[in-house]
Amino acid sequence: MADSRTAYRTCPFCEAACGLELTIAGERVVAARGDRDHVFSHGFVCPKGATFGQVTDDPDRLRRPLVRRAGTHVEVDWDEAFDVVAAGLRPVLETYGPHAVAIYLGNPNVHTMAGGLYLSPLVKALGTRNVFSASTVDQMPKHVSCGYLFGSPLTIPVPDLDRTDLLLMLGANPWESNGSLATAADFPGRLKAIQERAGRFIVVDPRRTRTAAHANEHLFIRPGTDAFLLFGIVHTLFADNLLNPSPYVEGVSAVGRLAEDFAPSVVAPVCGVPADRIRSLAHELAASPRAAVYGRIGTCTVEFGTLTSWLVDVVNALTGNLDRPGGVMFPLAPHVRRGKGTGKGFRVGRWHSRVRGLPEVKGELPVATLADEIETPGDEQVRALVTVAGNPALSTPNSGRLDRALSGLSFMVSVDPYLNETTRHADVVLPPPDAVRKGHYDFSFLALAVRNFAAYNPPVLPPLPGAMDECDILARLTAIVSGAPSSPAEPERLLDAALRAGPYGLTLEQLVASPHGIDLGPLEPRLPEVLRTPSGRVELCPEPLAADVERLRGALDREPGGLVLIGRRHLRSNNSWMHNVPALVKGRDRCTLQLHPADAARLDLTDGDDAQVTSRVGTLTARVEVTDTVMPGVVSLPHGWGHDVPGTRQTVAAAHPGVNSNVLTDESVIDPLSGNSVLNGIPVEIKPLVRS
Ligand code: SF4
């Protein structure tokens, strides 16, 4: 293309961290494709990454701050917007104290340098115990189990996809999600490569997902029962003398005692996986020299989320697959310093939520109790809210209640590029620049990558006139709440310092000179250096987890009841925020209620009917899709939809609204160890609706 140039940029839309090759014409990104020379992604791109230019150019994106006046959001300049923020936040802080201001941090923060560097100072300056994030509707159970096992909630082993011969995946659908808590550009290609080298991958899921359809084997499992299956495997490892514990592991025999009550014959009726298959899975994992168990969101957003996340790594550790090539391993990111192999360990409950008394975990409280804290009168009631890149009005349980609670706040400020279902409640909206106008380094995902690498991209385009950098927005908010003067943010200087102090001694200059990234080699064993436990060992049977096994034991006798709801993920969707991109929402309606033909027949429903779905907390109407890809007794709705509320400015999303599955999920049910919401396995009733 005449007068165009090429630039390279890591895709910030999901955890896969693919390298993109962008075609720039003037001030616009006119094409995006996979960067064939990228050291990690080798040219892979998915439909979301290919729309990079449409996302950055979205005419509905906010480019100037908004202030709400007489119920309408109007554009103002930055100084005026920050004056309104100061006038709204400072009186709440001064009158009611720091806990009267809550903060909610959404998932996109882990994809930005601003999120990596400038959120912690803001949270610290607020001094509130009411810190909430998308982690408690997602992966908090994994942080907690790893915190207890390895001493730090950020020490998370990832499956060594490129060298494993047997991968057992539970509650994960990387063919659609591109992977999570395991950064692996072209995850599907890496799975196919396992098969090409005569290995296997097995999927355990209540749905025959796209990943399951490509697997060597798919095992249906009842939603929320993966912990029973995994305990059945652990039981077999002990009973059949298959143990081969990884080095530096203690607490093996205590785990064996806990597993005694979970024989395959006992857990099979609960989880729905045949006892013989549970036994043979244990034998196959034990016999394979290079095997890995990987669990993702379906194992976290359930009532036994932390136990399940723990058991994933218990199986890895008992079969010798923790920290060895082809098993699960610990990445070494370029900005992270090596450790000493010991530390203070992990603990929770440094404070508790005011209303429900729920313990703090990893510096935050469960978002399932945010509405309680806003609605319940009393000292330290939440009266003001800061949201950064989050849409809790769609993404958290019983979101109808939270939506109503948000409208009752005294003041709310949101850092967000969209006027969406959450930010419509804000008094001030502060829009960050789009991804092409800011530097990019993955503080989070380089620490979760299945191969060590480094990549940094400077801004591809200059700032738009009148725009404010996202780091500066957060720094200015920090200054307002702390009362200290604001100074210009310096993210690149901070990154350079972290790289120089890191294990590879890299510099920012080296990364700038390497637009396709720098390969740092395959993962290498890191035990015991990576540990932060007081013992300097992998503490396989920590007391809080052992105590929670009693709760699991109590569920052994539960009779499977009626229909239960689970979520699902689509390749062209990413939670709630990419539904305003025409290329990603076109085609058939994907926000359908999937149910099995046997259930459909029993309920007198056929494809295309409307059905009323009711849970303890809410009711919605959804279009029925009859399919045997879900198991009998299970219905599925995707999450992140429900764009039909007034006061938003997302034209495309509003034309493809879908329904909000979190109208049905229940904020009163959480995984007690992590505070994570339970978004899968929700009891529902369904009945046909006659279309008028
Ligand atoms: S897989 Fe993720 S990182 Fe890669 S192009 Fe797609 S959205 Fe971007």
C-alpha cells in the first residue's frame, strides 16, 4: 500500500501475547496480521488480533473525559474532569475514611504497563480494604492454592506444552480462549504438535468444546466435580503404588490420608466419569515420563475451586511432573528477580469484609460482596467507587443487584475507554489512549509463558491531541487521593530498571532493537529457588486446604439434582468489552442457551424457541440451541453479554445485545478459601416461552 509503513506490536487482547504486524497508513492501523518473525507466536493470529485496527479506531471509543451533568455525560477537558474527581472523592475520604471508597480493577489491567506499574500506588494511596478485582470471578483459587504450595500466589506452574507427551486438561478451552494462566501463542497449534509427536491430550469438560472435539479423548464431567475426579486419581496413585514425588515436596503421606475416602468407585457416581477410567488415567499419568495436568476457569469458578486447583498440582507433584521438562514448570520472566528458595509463605485474612466477614485474599475482597458493602448502612459503608478497565455490572454474580447498587453511590469515577454498562453510572469517565498509542510490555504474561521470552513495543502512533497517557491518569488519581503533588509517569524508566535487575540482565534498549521479541529458551527447572515457603519445600498438604477437604467429603452423598448452568467462551469474544467490533459480532447469534436434546424434549423446547431461565436470584429469556455438545442436565450461556441497558455508548454492542448470564449467578455462593464466585453449576429452572 502506497504511503504505508509496518510496525510491530504485541496483541493485548488475550493472554497469548502474539506478535502482530501492523500496516499503518497515516494515523491509522489499516491491517493487522500475525508477525511471522515473532520469536514466540511465529505468525499466529486469531480473529480478535486481526481486528486490532478496528478496536483502536472504534468511533465509540471515548477520546475526551466525560462528566455527568443532569443525568447526561458531557465532554470536558482533563483539568475540569480531575477537579470533579477531587470534589467527589476527597469529601468522602475526609468524612468517612478510606474504607468508604472502593476500587474495582478489571481484567484488561493485566495487559497494560499502566496496570503493571501504576495501580499499586493508587490502591496504596487509597488505603482502603475495599479492593475488588476480576480475579475473584476468575482465577483466584489458583493463586491461593499456589500460594500455599509454593509460598507465593504468583508462583504458578504452567504446562510445558512443547515437550509434554500427555496433557490432561480440565475446564479449559484454549481452542476458543487461546489459553489462560498459561501464555501460549497458537495454543491449538501446540496441542496439535503433541499429537504429531505421538502424544495425547485429553479434555475433561461438561461440554464437548472445540478443544474437546480435537482431543484424543473427551470425558464429560458434571459441573463443579473435578475435585472428585482428581482425588480419585490421587487415591489410585497411593492405592496402586504409583507414587513418584517430585523433589523438594513434603506432605505426601498426609495427602494420601486425605485421599482415602475418595476411591474411584466412590467419586465416579458424583462426577460422572467411570471408575475404571479414573484408575487408568492415574496409571497413564504415572507411566508417562512427560505428562502434565492443567486446569483452568471451569476448575476455578466452582464451589470447590481452590481444592480443585490444588489437586491439579498434587497430581503433577505425585507423578514426578512438577518442575520437569514436559510436566508443569515455572517460567522465568525477564523483569522478575530470582529468589532465595524460602520466604514468609502465604496467608489470607489480614482483614475481613465489613458485612459478610469474608477474608482478604491477595490484598482484595471477593467481588461477590461488593454490592453488600455499597448497600448496607453503617460505619465504613462504601459510598464512592473507582473502577479501572472493569465492567462488574456484567461480569460479577447477581449483576442486577450490583447494577442497582452502583446507581446509589455518592460518587464514582471510571478509567475506561467506553461508556458501558458499568461506567454509565460514573460521575466521571477518564479514557486512556488506545493500544497503538502506548508502549507495551507484558508484566503478567511473560511470567506465565510456556517458553521464556521478552518483548517490548514503543508506541506505534503519537498521542492524539488532548489525550492523556494511561499511566499519567492513574498517577494523577493517586495524587488526588493522597494529597501529594503529581509528577509525570515514567513507565519505560521503571521497566528498564526491572529488566537490568532481572535474571537475564536485559535492557530496554535491547528490547526496542528487537521488534520480534527475544527468545530466552525453553523453561528450565527452578525448584527450590522459586519457592517462598518458610520450609523451603513444596508444602503439598497445607492445613487450610486439608481442612476444606471435609467440605468436599460432605458433598460425596449429594444426589445430582435438576438442571445446572455453566458458561462458555467464544473465539470472537473476550469477556464483555469486544462486542463493539463489527467483525467480531457479525454472523449467527452466539448468545444462545445450549441444552441437550433429551432435556429439550422433556421441556418441550426446540431449536430457536425462547426459554425462560430462572435461578435463585434472577430470570432471563434466552434463545434455545439444542445440541448434544452439552451433557444431559447441563445448560450453557456465554458470559459478557447483556448490552441492552440505557445510557451506554456502544452502538454495535447495543445492536447485538445478547443476555447477561450473571443475572442468574448467585453472589451468596463462593469458594470459601479464595472468595471466588461460583459461576458454573448454578441450579436453574427452564420453561418454554410462547413468542408473541
Ligand atoms: S490469540 Fe490472543 S494475543 Fe493472539 S491474536 Fe488472538 S487475541 Fe491476540
